Amino acid sequence: MPVEAKLRTLEIDIPSQPQSLVRLSLLMAEEQPNLSALSALIETDMGLAAAVLKAVNSSLYGLSGRVQTVQQAITFLGMREVAAIVLEIGLRSVFPPTPELQAIWQRAGQRGLIMGRLAALLQMDAWAAHSAGLFEECGKAVLFRHAPDHYRSVLRAATNDVELVELEAAAFGVSHDALGAALCDSWGLSPAAIASVRHHVSAQADLQLPDTMKRRSIVALSVVAATMLRDADEELLDERVGQIAPHCDIDTQGLLRAARRVQEQWAQAVARGRQAQPSAPPS
């Protein structure tokens, strides 16, 4: 999917891909990715290795014991999930650390994990799905980097992403979904991931997808992940799966089974996270 022509006329800088992620992309594009090469890529950067281990040992991944080396992390979680942590860290590194973006990155990590696991269960491209989840809101980060004060006020004015894309287009001439897709394209993500990022807002809001959209499967996983992250009950999850699957040429029952399994994993991770939080001091 090429960068939309109108974006070329706007004075909004799309950050370049860090060199470490260029090497990661080449590694993950190999037909048989090399686990030792991934481990070496991470371990050559002490800061990156420490960040990866911190992420792996969080409640989100639910490992029974503490992981102490990158090689152990790859053994327990698999190459894709560890590589996705590296991708997330690299994406975050090109943007300023702010409270507004922290919330976006937290959702990105959660959504990417859910979408990647759904795709793996469905024998879809799990790397593309995980990447799409990580990058779904990256256009917001680009706009925040471009005009932090102005964009902060835009974020406050919107009550949901449908309103937000309208306010963004009025304020900047482009919305975060289009801008995020442009970043994905410039960083070499797969066409299916780019399409998911580009159309996730309308898909999640009302299940509307353009008739011309060819790669639809991963955006279905985006809808499912968004439903889970809103703490939806099983009935609503079933309803959303039944609505989106036929639009994306995915077996409804297969997606439903995968969604229920990943929802159970997600509920367990949320429970572990709550247990890990320190208790409030007595009043």
C-alpha cells in the first residue's frame, strides 16, 4: 500500500526506522528465522536486553518462573513474541516519553500480543498480526510528536476514535489511521498489517470495510482484540466475532474458538497483574 499522495504535501515528519529494527525486519523475513541471530541482535545492546527481560517478566506474559537471559525468553515465549517486544521498544524509542503516549504504548503491547496469538491459533501470519496491533495507534504518536500542545487539546476534545479522526483531519489535514499506515509502509510492514492500521477505526466502530480492501483478515483480529481490551463479556465477544468474520473471509467458528481461548489467557494475565500491584496502605 503506497503512502497516500496527500501526505506528501503535509509538513508532518514520519520518523525513520531505527537501524536495529531494520536488522530485525530482515531477520523475521527469512523463511526459517534464526533464533541465535535474534538472541545476538538483542544481547549486543545491554539496554535493549534489559528492557526485553523486564517486559518478558511482566504479568502480561504469565511465565511461571523468572527469565534471566534472552535465550531463556526465546525458549519460553518463542521467537515471534520476543521479536515483537523488540519491535515495540524500537517503535517507542523514536517518540518522546509523555503520559499521553505511555497509555498508547501500553495498549499497543496488549493488543499486539492478543492479535499475534489469535493469528497463530488460526494459522495466519502471526508476525503481521502482532505488528499491526503494535502499530495501530502509532499515527497518534506521530501527530503528538509533530504538534504536542495542539494535539493534546485534540485528544482531550474527542470522546472516541471516530470523533478523533474527524478532529485530526480538520486540525492537521490527516487522521491518525492514515498517518499510521504511512509509517507502517515506510518501515516495511506487511500489506495486511498496513491495511489493518489504515482501516481499524471504521472496522471497530461499525464493522465497515471499503469494498476495495483486499487484505481483510488481520483487521478482523483488530476488532476482536479491541473488544477484549474493553473488558467485554463473552456474549458481546461472540456477537462481534459473528459480525466481522464473514466480512473478512474467516471461518466464524474457528475465530470464535480462538477468541475464547485468547480471552481466557488475557483474563488470567489481567488477574495476575492485579495481584502483582502493591496493596494500598491502611488509612
